[in-house]
Amino acid sequence: MSARPNSSPLTHQVTLTVLMLAAFALAMVVGFGIYATAQADHVSLERQKIFLTNGLKDQIAAVAREQESVTVWDDSVINTKAGNQTWIEENLSVWMYSYYGHNRVYILDAGNHPVHAMREGKVLDPSVYGEDEPAMQPTIEKLRGMISQPPKADASGAPAKMIAEDLVSLGGKPAILSIMPLVPSSDRVSQAPGSEYLHVSVEFLNDAVIAKIAEKYLLDGAHLLTLSQPTGSAAIPLLDSRGVILGYIGWDQERPGLTLVRKTGPALALATLLAASVLAFLLRRLRRASWALQTSQDQAQYLAFHDMLTGLPNRALFEDRLRRALLSSGTDAGKVALLYLDLDRFKHVNDTLGHPAGDELVRQTAARLQHTVRDVDTVARLGGDEFAVILLDVRDIRSAEDISDRVLQKLQEPFKLIDDQVFVGASIGIALSAGPDADADDLLRKADIALYEAKRNGRGRYQVFAGDMDDLLLRKRKVESELRNALNGGTGIKLAYQPVFAGNGKTIVGAEALIRWAHDVHGALPAAQFIAIAEERGMIGQLGKWVLLEACRFAVRTELPWLAVNVSPLQLRDAGFAEEVASILAETGLAPERLQLEITENVLLENSDTTRTTLANLRRSGVGIVLDDFGTGYSSLSYLRRHAIDKLKIDRSFVRLLDGDGNSGAIVKALIDLAGALKVEVTAEGVETEAQKTLLVAMGCQQLQGYLLSSPLEPAQLLALPGLSSANATTEEAAALA
């Protein structure tokens, strides 16, 4: 048997060279893969840390925004200093827990002593604050120091917000601490510097809160780590203002590089034979990983500047685009128009059909707005049911009005919500840029004022900002201030009384109290004007109480069978109004049967539980309920039966047409017959001619009121009428009633 020939040295050399090159290539591939994997994981980890750090800052800011919604409020200052624990519980503590998820709320007086405490939705004795006081005291002292300093302004020139925030450890658990002073939201409430009560709000950084932060950035497994637990690389510390670590936020680290290596493991095992293919495959996979990271970043960027519900630009992106549009408009002839709109019946939809229906209504509204305006224009959702539209290259205000007309028509079409057809409508405020120096904040303010005027003038319409609207607001505020002074001991406000007669036109069966204000500058102001201002500025409760008290004091000293007082719908929405009426009746000594409260049909149309309960309690106490201006509203028989009123007052608009309009006569006769069917009294107001009186009596009307019989009178003039006198007063005392 012959021997096998020896291998050629060249073969060994080539083989060795190839093996070395293969080993080198494999080492390069493996080394590059390891390096790329580590770098991709590192970059991803740093990005995740930035996301969570920013998310924590956003959560702290969110707690402050939620807290600000109740701390800058006249009612907060009034009720906390009055010690109204029920109001505090419903609006400042338990409400913050149930609506926003704040775990603890403390109310501190001017001396930093606790007057109210809430933990996890339960009101506790204020003394429990002592357990948390050591951790909160530095932040409280910081805020008190800020309050004691002269007021400062922020970058926009507005008064800087008074707030002190920190991360603290309460019972070994890290929490967001936010403290704000309770300050008035208007000048109708004054507060001496240094006397501010403090609202202390705490939100624990538990797993649920941390998961909510992480969810915004699509991170999984986010949770709280205590100081005693080991931390990996995927963790950020929770630092208080002194740099003390209170805990950590940990999460499941996204490892795009490691994921890539695991997926390419089989290919790497064959790298000695397919080095070039493996390398190409690896590069291809790396490009995919980079694309995935870029996609994640783009999504985070999108979420930061868009509304999650509608996909529209949010307030941040809207303000940026508005400023850019105004800068661009300064270089050409085109102008920028801003439409500021909100839905007219959004709250009603939410209350009756639920929040899912409200969300769907917002989505459909956003879609209609986008289809109505041009592609170059911007539609943004500012929050709730508020939207804004930036119109570019607008020639004049007529162009903006045309677009507003199209928007209103589009929104007046029915919406399909959860198998229900809903009609909503909207109100729009329009502001047009004035020139190259136009300011975004000023334009938004003008559009907001115009929107307010649109809603005040009837809703379902648009209103263009006019220069005198600022002056109108100033005049309203001046009237408001003077009305407040008049109610607080000033002069000018008084009551007149218009008697109501029996069908014979001679016997006085009662009277109606009418408010009058003889203004020092403007003369006799229309009651509707200053009552509307009182309703807008939250003064209607005080004004209504004054009227009711004065009327009852007058009535109890006369022989009037009854006295009627008009009541605002806002008063009836107050759950304590029936008790207030009972208190006034007890204070003045007037029998409930001698008091009648006149309401409008809109009150019945609202059909709110509070109003329904208030009316029922008033009737049970003996107070009569009168439906004023009957026939001009939208009430149905079901509303009349449900609320069981005591009297109908036929509106003067029907009575005025009795002299020559046969249809009006038929309507009035039908209204009188309806009152008879319901077994309630009926009064015709606005009787001005003998013919009207004769027709009304012939139709069966029991009571008449109008200038034919008597105009509104001063108290002394009313008492001087035949058949009336002061029940318990001398002649001099009766004159004093004037």
C-alpha cells in the first residue's frame, strides 16, 4: 500500500491564511456586532431616561395645574375662611381625590395650622397633618417667603404664579408635593397679604402613576423601587430639592441591539462560511433597528404636540403656529384671522349620554372643522369642547365671516352618537390681525372676548371682535363694582311694587316686587342689564337675597294677601336656596302662604335634579310657585305636571295683541283654559286698555296686572291705595316704609 502524499506547504499557507482571514473577518463581525448592540442599547436607554425624566416633570406640572383649578377661586377663599367644611370637602379635598387622584389634601390657615385634612378620599381630623408636617415644612416656608416678597412678573408680564413644589417622602413613600395659596379669581373678594390659606396637595408616586407616565412613551414594566431594592441600569432616581434620593423609577429596558443579536444568532453561527452574507444581514438589521428607534422618537414628538383624542394640534403647537403665521403675515398683504369656538350644548351631551358620547362628539366636531377649512389653515383643540382655527392669507373680515358661516352650518347638522341623533351648534369669536406688530396672546384674547359676546347674545352665532368690546368689559366691571357697593350698604337700589287686581279691576289681591337702581351717573338702569351682570359675576345670590329680604320685610307690615318676587334660574340651582327662603321667612315673620316666587319657563326646561328638588321643597313649605311670561318659552304639559306650579302669568306680548288679533285671543283663551284644567290661578300681565280688560275677564281670567290699573308704585304710594294699609304700623311708620 503506497503512502498518502504530504500536503503542500502552499496549501497549508493558503489554508492558514484563509482561516486567519476568516477568523479575522469573524472577529470583526462579532466585535462590530457586540459594539453596535451595546451602543444601540445605550442610546435607547438614555432616551428612555430622558422620556421618564420629562414625564415626571410633566406629572408634577399636571398636579400644579389641577390644583390651580381650585386655588384661584373666589369661593375657595370665602368658604375656607368661613370654615365651611362641607364645601371644602366637596370642592377642595375629596373632589381632588375622586377627579384627579390626589391622595392627600390639607388646608392650612394663615398661621400654617391645619383646618382640614383628607387622605385617600376620606376626611380625617386635621391633627393627622402632624404626621406629614416635618416633610412639608421646608416647602411651606419657601412658599410663605415667596408670598411675603413683592409681586413678581413672569416672562409674559403677567403676575408670577405662587407655587412651591417638591418631591417628599411620606411614610417611606415618595410623593409629589404641591402647595398653593388660596387667592381670589376676581376683585370682588379682597384678601390681606399674609392672610392667605394654603392648599397642600399630595400625589404618591406609586406604580399606577409611574405606569401612566411610562405609557405616554410606550415603556413597559415601569414601577417604583425603594432604596432597599437593587437597581439596574434602567432606573432614574427620585430626587428632592436638596438632592436626597427618595427612591427610583425602574422599567423593563428596551434593548433593540440585544434583540437584534438574538434574532441573528443562527446567522452568526454560520459566519465562518457566510461572513459576507452575515455582515450584510447584520447591517440590514441594524438599519431596521435604527428605523424603529426613529419611529419611536417621531411618535413621542407627535404625542407632545397633538391632541390624543382628535389628532389635532394641541395648545402648544397651536400657539407656535399662530406666532409663525403672524410673523409671516407681516411680510405680505395677507392677514391672519383667528376663530375661537366652543360647542353650545356639550355639557348637556356629557351629562345625559355620558363621557364616551362626549368624546365621540369632540372627534366628529374635529373632523367637520378639518373638512370645512382649507388645507393651509390650522384646526386645533385647546381643551374640552374648545377649538381654534388659524386662517392664513385672509383678505378682510368678510372672508373670515364666510368661513364662520360654513362652520356654523356644518356644526348645526345632527351628530350620530350612540344610536342617538344630537343637535349641538356652536358659538364663534373672530379676531383679525391688525398689522405686522400683531401679538398672538392679544389676538387670542380678542377672539376669546368675541366668543363671550357671541354666547351672551344668544349662542349659535359668530361675533367679530370690535374695539369697543374692551370698553364694554370695562364698563361692565365698573357697573359690577358699583352694584357690589350698593348691595354692601350703598344707596340707589330699592324696590317698587305693582299691584295685582281681581277681575273687577278694583280689589287688590296681591303685588309684585320690582327692583330699581337709580345710578348716580347713568340714571335709572334697566333691571335686565344689571341683573345679567350680577348673574355673570356670581352676585345674583347676594342680590336675590337682598330683594327677597326687603320684600318680605315690607309685606309682613302690610295687609297684602301675597307678594310675588322674581327669582333667577341661578338661585334655583343652589341646593341651599329653599333653606335660605325659609330662613328669611322666619326672620321677617312672613307666613309662607303670603310669598310667591316667579320663575321662567327656561327653569322647567333645564329639568335639573337640583332645581326640581328646590321647587318641591319650596312648595312643601307653603311658598307659591308662579310661572312668569307663560307662552313665550318651550315648556310642555309634562313639565307643568311634573313641577306642579301654583299660578300661570300670561305674557304681555299676547295681551297686547288682544285689541286687533283674533289669533292672539284664541291663544289667550287656550292658556286660560289650560290653567283651569291644571287647577291653578292665572294672571294676565301688561293690561293697558279697557278692551283688553273686558276680553280677559270674559275669558275667565281671575287676576289682572298692568298700567291700566296701576303702574309700579313706591311703598307709601301702594299703601295709600283704597283697601290697603300697614298691618302693624302707625301713619308715621307706614311713611317710613317708603
